[in-house]
Amino acid sequence: MRPGRELDTLIAKHIFNHDVIIKRKIPTEVTPVGERPLREYSKEIGAAFEVAKKLNISLIPIEGGQWFALAGKTEGFTSPADFISYLSAGNFIDAGAAVNESPSLSICMAAMKAIESKMARETQTAQALI
């Protein structure tokens, strides 16, 4: 997935539950406190950190100027040992992970993968009940 308005719109809708409308040819985010131009979550680190905070995403620099983002446990990790234990267990059903040279894009990609995994699991559960 590439950074840009499409990804930013998905983040606004699925992570923050904001409506996104076009107002005077400008994508606009409708928040509980009012309207604002759609944040560039996938490009601006300040906006991306709002996503990371909301989903407890861990961000780690790795070799080659890349960034690893992991949306793991819903409540976050209590310590580095807790993080390593989570990785070792390999239970990534609702997790989302991404590697990219842009920390903002890495955060957003991990967030969307986590949301997609959660939605797919909820759909499977709902279908099993039918």
C-alpha cells in the first residue's frame, strides 16, 4: 500500500471512526469536535503516532534504514520482555505488522493489517453462528 489520501481515508474511517467527506475539493475529516482537513497519517509522523497510540503499535528501527511496526496486543506491552515473549509465542491472529523506510507508512500499514485481520475474524465468527 502506498502513502496518500486513500490510505489516510481508510485510517480515519476504520481507526478513528471519522467520516470523510469532500468539501470544496478537499478531503475533510468529520471528528467529534468538528471538521478538519484529512490528516496525512501515512506521511506525517505526528499524525501516525496518533494511530500508533490508539492501537498500541510498537515501532522499532531495523537494518537498512527500515522501520518495523507491530500492532500486537490490544493493551500494549508492559516491558521489552513482554514484547519478546509475545513474538516468541507466535500468536498473531489479530496482529498487523509492516516494514518500510517511512515510519509513518509502516505504522499505517500495520494498523490496517490488524484491522483487516480483526474484521475477517469477526466475519468468520458471524458466519459460523448462522
